[in-house]
Amino acid sequence: MKKIYLSLTLLAFITLPLLATAGDTGPETMDLKERFKVEGKKKAVIFPHRQHQSKLECAKCHINPQGGGDLNVEIVNMKGARNDFHTKFCWPCHKEMKVPKGRSCSTCHK
Ligand code: HEC
Ligand code: HEC
Ligand code: HEC
């Protein structure tokens, strides 16, 4: 009896966190200016998260292969045109994957 109870609690401990995180795909779109408290006059970037998810593995952007949580690049510098979104995150992938107009200002700031 004790053994069954023990294994049941153990099972709950293992599966509950999995259930809680599984299927959490996050917001469909995100206002990155607001989310990262970016200052400046450029129009806010509304990031199409879901659209990226439909083309890419979560691990292309997130440390966790299941997605969510930290990104696999650290965004520190958020000022001016040499900010880390441009230089470390959005632009390198758009360049690598040859996204049409992937580095044109109006593709993201609109
Ligand atoms: C692939 C997407 C993308 C493209 C293309 C892009 N940016 Fe950005 N940019 C961002 C993101 C994300 C931020 C940070 C979030 C925000 O400001 O909304 C940002 C922030 C900025 C900032 C700092 C914030 C501010 O308001 O001053 C400047 C300046 C900027 N971009 C200029 C440009 C210029 C100029 C171009 C065209 C040469 C450009 N961006 C193209 C994604 C992009
Ligand atoms: C092209 C890049 C990219 C891909 C691919 C991607 N995400 Fe994200 N995701 C982001 C960004 C950017 C954020 C905002 C990060 C932040 O606020 O620190 C985010 C945030 C999230 C969040 C957090 C939402 C919140 O409100 O805290 C979840 C959950 C998430 N993503 C799940 C996923 C899952 C699941 C996948 C794969 C199916 C995935 N993402 C694929 C870029 C991506
Ligand atoms: C790991 C690769 C990757 C990263 C990182 C990435 N993108 Fe993209 N992005 C893509 C691909 C691939 C497409 C083309 C998607 C398609 O054809 O539907 C795309 C397309 C886009 C588009 C055009 C959507 C449309 O068709 O209207 C926007 C806007 C965009 N990305 C914004 C961003 C911003 C902002 C960031 C950084 C915060 C970012 N992306 C980071 C791969 C990436």
C-alpha cells in the first residue's frame, strides 16, 4: 500500500510540471518594445511569434528545446541601430535563412 502511494506521488511530481509546460506556446504576437522596455523613436516591433514557430524549431531561439523561458542569446544593448536584437538575434537568422526583406526597416518597424 505504502509502495503504491509512494509511486503515485512520484508519478504526480514527474508528470504535473510536464503537463503544466507542455503546449505552452506563448503569445501569438509580442510588442517587443513594450516587453523589453526599449526606449527610442522607432515604431514598436510586433514580433509574429506564432508564424516563426510554424517555420522553426523552438530551440532556434530558446535554450529549452520545448520553448519558453530564456532566449539562446542575451539581449543587453537595446539602444540605437546596433542593438542586440539586430546584431545578435533577428538579423543573423534572417540573413542566414535569406528571409525576403529580412533586414529592411519596414519589415519589422511598422
Ligand atoms: C528583423 C527585424 C528588424 C529589422 C529588419 C529592423 N529592426 Fe530595428 N529593432 C528590432 C527590434 C526587435 C528592436 C527592439 C524592439 C523595439 O524597439 O520595438 C529594434 C530596435 C531598433 C532601434 C532602437 C530603438 C529605437 O526606437 O530607437 C533602432 C534605432 C532601430 N531598431 C532601427 C532600425 C533601422 C534603421 C532598421 C533598418 C535598417 C531596422 N531597425 C530594422 C528589429 C528590427
Ligand atoms: C524566432 C524565434 C522564436 C522561436 C522559433 C520561438 N520563440 Fe518563443 N519567444 C521568442 C521571443 C523573442 C520571446 C520573448 C522572450 C522574452 O520575453 O524574454 C518568446 C517567448 C516565449 C514564451 C514566453 C511567453 C511568456 O509570456 O512568458 C513561450 C512560452 C514561448 N516563447 C514558447 C515557444 C515555443 C513552445 C516555441 C516552439 C514551438 C517557441 N517559443 C519558438 C522567440 C521565439
Ligand atoms: C532563428 C531564425 C529567426 C529569428 C531569430 C528571427 N526570425 Fe523573423 N523570420 C524568420 C523566417 C524563416 C521568416 C520567414 C517566415 C515565413 O516565410 O513565413 C521570418 C520572417 C519575419 C517577419 C516577416 C513576417 C511576414 O511574413 O510578414 C518578421 C516581421 C520577422 N521575421 C520579425 C522578426 C523579429 C522582430 C525577430 C527578432 C526579435 C526575428 N524575426 C527573429 C526567421 C527568424
